Amino acid sequence: MTTGFFTSVDDVAERLATTGYLASPAVATTVFLADRLGKPLLVEGPAGVGKTELAKAVTAVTGARLVRLQCYEGVDESRALYEWNHAKQLLRITAGRGETWDETRTDIFGEEFLLPRPLLTAIRSEEPTVLLIDETDKADVEVEGLLLEVLGDFQVTVPELGTITATRRPFTVLTSNASRELSEALRRRCLFLHIGFPEEELERRIVTLKVPGLDAALAASVVRVVGALRAMDLRKVPSVSETIDWARTLLALGADRLDERVVRETLGVLLKHREDIVKAAAKLDLDAV
């Protein structure tokens, strides 16, 4: 039960590029295999390297529907899978006075009273769907148990209705910033892709694509400075999204080159902690980059 979105690795790379997502060979290959094999794709890496954007790019080029489960501490089955419309059930019970409980129960646990959440919505969808389970590592461990059935067999069991199995598997992407270790059982159900910071040439191409009008030499300087910052022992190094933000900042300021003044005045776009800014300002050697 594959989704059949892509015909080849090259097809993945070319079509994603039309959305502005420049995929490395490893990314394009893994996306193709996830599509061809019908397997969920677990994407790990630091924040801001394009994990969520990958799912959005696949959605855009395939014309699929995006169903997103945003994970956070405290997300539970009722928010991830489904819940019953208790207010509507209560009204139905009140209106059905005089009926036997068996008659009422059969009614109130029907489709009319079911509120599907992202996982059940994606499983039941008959149209092409991309299921994005974002920041999986932020969810409680108990949620992983819920995901095992969903991602193992692409099915959901609703005790009152039975087992609902996908007739068309969603293209599924789980993202993780690796703030905690995900279980081996969950990992076994997925293909794995690690997205780190891109090579200098790829990041330069990304910046040039995302910030049209930026001078090519300045774009190259931006990427080299960001690379130097990532080599420092900082509390949080700049992500690709922050590289793009910095390039847009320089363009807005009309900067045609990087000098000490403009870098010092705009470091807050790249670095989000005072100690990092102080350390970078002291150590950054613009002549070397």
C-alpha cells in the first residue's frame, strides 16, 4: 500500500526544488523509499534545518492534504486520535428518555458523535494525505504506544466501532529534535533520516533561492560566517532558517558586504542568547571568513 507520489529519486529532488526545498541526495533518496515502501519517515536533527518544511514541501508538490499532529507535553489520546462529543451525547440521551439503554448506547457511540483528531483523520482519509507528526520527542512516552498501532498497521481501534484500517496510507513524517530518545519499537516502524546543517555550497544555494536579490558574494560571506559560528561552543548555534533571516536582514539594511559594525549590530538575528552574542563578538574573525 504505497502512496505512489514519486517515480524516482531524481523526481523527488526536482519536484521538491520547485517549492524552494533543495533536497540533498540522502533526503531525496529516503523520501522516495518512504513513498515506494509505504513506510513512515522519522526525520531527526536540530531545530531549523527543514524537517517540518520537508513534509510541507511533499504536500505542496503532490497536491495532498496535510494533516498535522503538533506534539507537546501533555498531548493525549483524545487530542491525537479521537474523542466523543460528550455534550451532543448528553443531549441525545436526554431526548431519548423512554428508550432502553441498549438503544441509546448504540446511537450515541455512532459516527455522528465521533470527533476524529489528526491520527484518525489521516487513517480514514480516502484522498492523498501527508500526515505530519511534528516534534514527536516532546510528547509523553505513553503517546508512543498509541503510535505503534497507527504506524505499524496504519489502523486505529475504536472499541465502540471496531478497527478502522487505512484504505490509502498517508505519507507519514515524524519529526524529532532529539530532546529525548524515542523508543526502539517506534524507530523500527520507520525509515530514518537525519538532517543536519547543510554543506556550505548547498546552504549558499538555499540562501540564494530564498533571498532573491542578495548579492552572490554577500550570500557566500553570510554562509561562511554562519559556519564559523556553528564551530563555536555556543548555547544554540544558528539554524538554516536563521541564516535565511540574517540574509533578509542584510538585504533590508542595504548592506553590500559584511564588516564588523554590521555583523555586531545584527548578531541578534542569528543568536538568541546574550552569552552567545558576547562570545561570538569576541571570537569572530571576519578576515578569516
